[in-house]
Amino acid sequence: GNSVTQMEGPVTLSEEAFLTINCTYTATGYPSLFWYVQYPGEGLQLLLKATKADDKGSNKGFEATYRKETTSFHLEKGSVQVSDSAVYFCALSARRANSKLTFGKGITLSVRP
Amino acid sequence: EADIYQTPRYLVIGTGKKITLECSQTMGHDKMYWYQQDPGMELHLIHYSYGVNSTEKGDLSSESTVSRIRTEHFPLTLESARPSHTSQYLCASSEPGTSGSYEQYFGPGTRLTVT
């Protein structure tokens, strides 16, 4: 079956530090990959996505590249801000009629001023 | 901007009460979902629907039930609330994107506490 593995958290960084959150996946075929973000007290928001190998998704300074050879979709940001403090979820969607998303366990990021 | 709404946002209720969590979307999406989020933030799919009169149980067994009488409305009901039902409940809907991927849009969630 499909699965998503995220690095263990939580992660605490100082403002302007470089961020990497690792995500690897197992899936048959060619899934679409997503990063969602959940700010305190809110629902999930789509941060970025990639739908085929070597695609790079980007949004709000965050980037992730769909690497089929390593089955990875790591999230990066060059300079984090306090406002980036949130929970980050990696997810995949298999390309078929079943539209369910498979989520990783999520990782909490705290950014110190 | 996704338009998916959940009410109430917060609910504190006593054991044994019947409750309904409301979820509505104005995007005309056929597919809708309910997730339960545990304190460690992990998401568990408990129900989903692919259209009117279609409901299925998700990956995590739940004592709740759902109905889908209208496209825009997907309420979740607990007939007799228990403290073990205390959790955050998130509703989502989706449609296929141009690439065929299914991007889900989430509501703000309902935080339920059963005393």
C-alpha cells in the first residue's frame, strides 16, 4: 500500500535559519505529492504540490522537488520566520479514481525570534 | 480560496449527549472527507463520500456516522458522546486538478471535548 514517512520532530530553529524537512514515500505508479501546513487553531492549507517526477513545487519561499529515484519530496526554505511556526504534513495522492490522500505523521516547527 | 465551513469551532459536552458536527462547502465538490486529529497531530481518515448518498468508512474505526443528502453538506453525528471522542475533527473536500491529482481543501476544524 501507499505510505509517507516524515522525519521525527519537533524541530526548533532560530529566525533566518535554513529549513529542511525530510519526506519519503512508498507508492505504486506515479503519485502526486503535497505539502500541507497547519497553523495553530486552524485547518490544513495546501502549501505546495508536484504532480510528476522532477517537478518543483514552490510557495511563500518554500520549495520541494519530486525525486522519483529517491522517492523523496523534501521541504526546504532558505530563511525561516517566526510566522512559519506550524505543523507540516507531507502527503501523496495515487493517480486513480480513489482520491484519498495518504498523510505523513506531521512535524511541528517552532521558530525563535 | 477554498470555501469550506465547519460549525461549531469548539464544543464542550457531557457524556451521553448526541452531537452533530456540521461541514459545508460551496465549491460543488463531489468528494468529501472527515479526519480525526489526535494530540500528536497525526491525521486519521474516519469517513469519506464520493457523492450524494455515498458514504464509506475510513482507515480508522469510528463510532460516528455520516450522511450525504446534499452535495454541499456532510455532517458527522455521535449518538452518545464519550470522553474517548475528545479530539479535533477536520472536514475536507476535493476535486481533480488539471493534472489528475486530487488536492484536498480543509475546513477550520471542530475541537470537541467530552466531559
